[in-house]
Amino acid sequence: MNAPAGLDFAGIPERIQSEVQRAIQRSIKGVEYFSTSGPTLGSTPKDVLHSRGTMSLYHYRPMSDEIYRIPILIVMATTNRGYILDLVPGQSFIEFLLKRGYDVYMLDWSAPRPEEKSLRMEDYVLDFIPDCIRRVQQDSGEQDVSVIGYCFGGVLSLLYGSIHKDGPMKNLICFTTPIDFREMKLFSNFSDRRYFDVDRLVDSVGNVPPEMILSSFEMLRPASRTVSQIQLWENIWNDEFVKSYRMFDRWATDTLPLAGEYFRTITKDLMWDNKLFNDTMSVGGRAAKLEDIKVPFLHAVAEHDHIVPYEAAKHLIAKIGSEDKEEVMLKGGHVSLVAGANAVKRLWPKLDSWLGKRST
């Protein structure tokens, strides 16, 4: 009896054997996955320059014989830890900057303690950031400082820069930073003032739990975690895939709580009243108008950002008062814009090209 056209009976045993071997390998690798801790992240050598409450200021040790005059202060988002910018050697934004000759500092955050629930927006913008700027100046011996803000760290940097318009900030770079909070659709619906009693929440629980913040991110793509876990299982024998998965999954779920009063201000002033976009924002009684920012400005946005969609970010470049300003849209998502293979090829070289000529 002849086999139907296109059906190779002779090759079936080989395919069965291949699938059996793959299943065995998948099971072995699965056991390895759960029995090991994954790669060590954030290992680029650094010193703790200062630590106070929820704030930590790091100084990374130089990796180049020649260093640009103007140091960089990276301001991380208050919901996530800074090691996303320092994954592993070869995939570390921090390492890249150091090897390119930059003097790098980072303002990173830890979980606010229960007694820190009263931290306000002004504590971040008028205390923590200026304190770090002063310490960077003292440590580096330079008065000028370039600031890089990631996501909501960019919002804090914008508020700082607009209030301290006379310096010492020399350059400002924002990554995936929202400006029109009406266009943060799911977050806007989630915090709708008709249904969301932020006062009751903060007064009841104090600091906003990380589970609530993580759930709001996962609601943006409800099936993404299931899909990623399926992809992990299908590629469990691929060591490079597993390594990458573990790095990004650990960071994505390592969400920080937010200080209660700080969250109250974010909800009322930004989500509800859209004050930064409407030019009515103030911090501690001091007006924060983006048109007052006159320093060279770069805004990098991601083409497929589901957390900060382009509609929420696109007006920022027009509102900045500087004549030297540029927006660059790159392929990738909210995280892959700044970390991973996509960032290595696109964002990092672009930033180096832009900042290098403005750091002497």
C-alpha cells in the first residue's frame, strides 16, 4: 500500500524520537529552572554614596581612562528597582555608559516603610532629587549634572527641572515619560474619580501595596503572563531564552509599594486634573511649568509601549521650552526600549551620540 502524497511514514519514528528527547530535555530543564536562582543582576561595581529612607544614591566605578566632564544622575521610577538598567555584563546600560566614558550615578528607591506613608510629592521633587544633585556635585567636583529619568522617574525629573530652571541641571533625558495622563487609558479608567476613592484607600492602608500596582500593570495585557509562561515552557531547553526570561520576569514582578500621600497627589493632580499637561502643576507651592525647562532635552519613546502609549507622551517635546530638543521613536516596548538586545542596538548608541557632544 502506497503512502498518501506528502506523508513520509519512514520519517515518523525519527520524529517521535525527536519529540521524546525534547520532552525529556524539557523536563530536566524545568527541574533546573525551579532549583536555581537565575543570573545575578545589578552587579556592575558601585558604591553607596548616600542612603536615606526610601532613597539610595549609587556611584558606579569608572571603566574608562578618560571621563566626560559632566556626570549623569539617573532617576528611576518609584515603582521599580534600578537593576533593569544593569542586568548582566553585555546587557547593562550602566556598563555601556561607563565604558563610553560617562561618570554615572543612580537615584534608586526601596520600599517605603509604614511610617513613611506621609511622604509627599514635594519630598521627592524638592528634597530627594536636590539632595542627590548636591552630593553628585560634591563627589564629582562639577557643578553641572545631566539627568536621565526613566518612566515616572522622568516625571519627577521634569518637575525638578521646571522648578530649578536656573540649574544645576545641564541636560535632561527622559525615557518613555507620560505627559498627558488622560491618554493613560486603563490607569485613567481604573482611577476614575466617580468610582475610585483614593482618600479612603490611602487613609485605610497607608502605603499602596505592590500587589495593587502590579495588578494594574498586568491588566494592560491580561493574557501576557500566561503567554510568556507558555513561551518559557516551549523554549525551556534554550539557555539564552531562559536567562533573558528570568531577568525580565524578576524585574517586572519586583514592584515597589508607593507612599500613600505621594500616591494621593499622583491620582488627584496628574490622573484626575492632568495638571502637568494643563500647565497648572505646582509642588510645595512652587509652579512647575514645562516651558521653563530650557536645557538640551531628549525624549525617547517606544513604538509599541503598552504602559505609556505614544498618545500620552507625544506632547512633551512641544511643551519643553528649550530650543535644543529632540524626540526619537524607536522600535520596542516600555522595557525593551531601555534593556535587552533591542536597546543595545538602538537606544544606547543614540543616547551616546546625543549626550557625548553635550557632556564636555
